[in-house]
Amino acid sequence: MTRMDLMEKIVSLCKRRGFIYPGSEIYGGLTGFWDYGPLGTELKRNIKQEWWKSMVYEREDSVGLDAAIIMNPLVWEKSGHTKAFSDPLVECKLCHKRFRADEQEEIKNHEKDHQGKGEWTEPKKFNLLTEVYLGATEPKQKAYLRGEITQGVFVNFQNVVSSTRVKIPFGIAQIGKAFRNEITPGDFTFRSREFEQMELEYFIKPEEKEGEKMFAYWKEERINWYVNLGIRKEKLRFREHAADERAHYAKKAEDIEYESPFGWKEFEGIHHRGDFDLSNHGLKYQDLETGEMYTPWVIETSGGVDRAALFFLIDAYREEEKRVVLKLHPKLAPYKAAVFPLLANKPELTTKARLVFDMLRPVLRTAWDDRGNIGKRYFSQDEIGTPWCVTIDFQTLEDNTVTVRDRDTTKQERVKIDKLTEWFLKIIN
Ligand code: ATP
């Protein structure tokens, strides 16, 4: 299987089983936009929930925020985005198609369309912020859809400090949509025009040593989070940005990259933003104990929910002898369990199976399947990553046990119905 075959299979599985569909597909779609189906929605929710648990609930030093997507346009001026949030673009003089100047491969490929002739304009900066127009009367007020969720945290820095009991060092966590007018959306959901970010802005004292220590700390924390949720370690690496590729705000930046079928690709950045943002917004922090006043530095962890979902899916995808299996971590799997009556036409089995299904459903996302034979049902659940299949058979009617079949080992064991919920929760957690 070539790498691109793998991508085709994943895109097709996502569509066929309800993970990800092309956005507004019945009208021919819209480049750079995707819709998550019933299973993709669960996967994304699980990713966000695990992230929130680890970045907010399990910590004493962070709080959450949910800022508006559209902000006063002054925010984007002060943050430097109206000036510097851009990619250099070149335009094909023959057909006026535009490409990112740094995407040499795409440019070469495009030249093939013109029999190898390439005539390009000089690179020109293209701003990635998406404009929106507000109000009913002309002239309408121009604003932007946020290009990153980060600024919502900075503009609320003072609000959070004065309305909560946070003390430096502390973090503000946020998950939400961001929009970029990407020039070359592609690689499935990898580069979209609408996407979701999960970010922590961690505020520290402006000291070199503290900056280095916290930067190293957050790198470790974040890569371990992915590994603990099942991504193979050897598929991950850090890549440090060279001085000339660092974003306008960053003192230091390293990406967590995944070895995808389309190359090593970034899906989270750890950024040392220094005092760039708080200074630009004219914000300071006062230590209430010492009276000391200063502009904190910020270490940021900036991940993409969609890229994480895509790489979790790619990493979990396996083809084994007679089956396709998504080896998703149980915490991420859309369904934790599937319940089957051995035979659909035996009311004593289906009634009992319904009882088990009703017992599990409020606690764990559980699927029901009574179509076809058991082998087909296993096949179908393996393909969407359900870790356990529970079968109610004739022995169940005698001793109140069920068979639980494990997705990864395909081994079966008998578990008592009244111990089943506990049994699952213990393994998942
Ligand atoms: P790239 O170089 O791929 O354009 P970036 O360096 O501009 O990415 P950041 O500004 O650091 O990305 O954004 C942080 C995270 O947001 C990224 O690591 C990624 O997971 C996510 N992200 C950024 N742009 C997109 C996009 N167009 N589609 C999906 N996710 C994105």
C-alpha cells in the first residue's frame, strides 16, 4: 500500500462510516471546509474533553475561557495580524492561479499543466484574515473572523486576573474555531479554512531561566499527552523553527510533527511569545504580595483539534488479515462498546441484550447491532474503532454473564452483567 493509497482509504472510510464529509457536499462542496459526521463528532468531542481534563481539571494553575469569534478589529491591529499574518504568494502568469511561494512541489506540479513552462509573479504577501461585514446600514463595519483563538485570551487577561484568584505562573485554556483564508487548502482536513484550536497561554515571570524551564516543561507535557492517548512515539518528533520562519510573535518555536502519508507535518506548536502580546495590548500584571509590576511572558501550546483528529485516525488505521481496524485509544473511540444479541430472532436474547444496552448507555457511548452474523458485526465495529463487543448468548440466560470481545487481541472473556460497567470504566481509566 503506498502512502497516498492509505490517504485515499482513510478519506473513504471517513465518508462511508460517518467521520468526516466534504462541507456542503450536495451543492458541490466548498474548498477548505469539512463537516464532521456522527462518529467524527464523537471523536472530536473526546479529544477536546481529554485535552480540557489534562489542561484545566487536573491542574491547580489554570482556568478556562470561551471568547467571541469576532472581536473589535483593533485587536488584530495591535496583535500585528493585519500587517504580518500573511503568506508570500506567487501567481501563475498564464492562468492566474496562486500558490504559496514556499510550496515548491505544488509549483513544479502546476508547471506540468503548462508543458513545463513556468511564468510566475514575484512573491507578494497575502493576508490570511477572513473579513466579515457587520450591521444593516451602509457603510457596514468591517471586522474579521479570528485567525487564531489566542488573542481572546490576551484581551481578557485583566478580566481573568481580577475576577479569579490566579497568580503567576498560571494558564488560561481555550478551545474554539479559528478561520484562515488559506491559499492552498488541502491534504484532507489538514489545511482547512475553518478549523478548531486548543490552546493554553501560560503566563510566567519575564526571566530567561523561567522561560527556558517552562518551554521545556510544556514540550514534554504536550508530546506525552499524544503518546498517552496512543499515538506511536516513533511517528512523532519536534522541529525547531529557524529564525526566519518563526511567526511574528515568537521568541522561540518548536512544532510537534507527525509522520503522515503526506510527509512530516505540524499539528501543535509550542511557542515562547515573550511579552509580545501583552505589551502590544498595553497590559501588565501586579503581584499583590510584593507589589511588583511587570509584563509577564507567555509560553503557548497551540494545537489543532482537526489535525489531531486526522493524525489519531491515520495512526490508528491498520489492515490485518481479514479486517480493517482502527486501534483508537478507548478514551477517543466514538463508541466504547457495542451490544449484540447472538440471534436477532430470539426474543429472550434481544430482551436481555436491550437491558444490557440500556444499562451501559448512560455511562458509556454504546452502539447496538443485531444485523447479519456476529462476524460481520465485529468487522463493522473494528473498522470504527469500538474497543469492546458484548454478546448476549444462551449462556447469558443461564448465568447472567456475557462475552466481551477485545478489538485488538480479538480474544473473548466472560464477564458478569452486574460487573460490566465497572469492568469497562476500570480499563478505560
Ligand atoms: P501551518 O504552517 O501548517 O500553516 P501554522 O504554523 O500557521 O501552521 P499555528 O499558527 O502555529 O499554525 O497554529 C497552531 C495550530 O493550529 C497548528 O499546529 C494546527 O494544528 C492548527 N492549524 C493552523 N492552521 C490550520 C489550518 N489551516 N487547518 C487546520 N488546522 C490548522
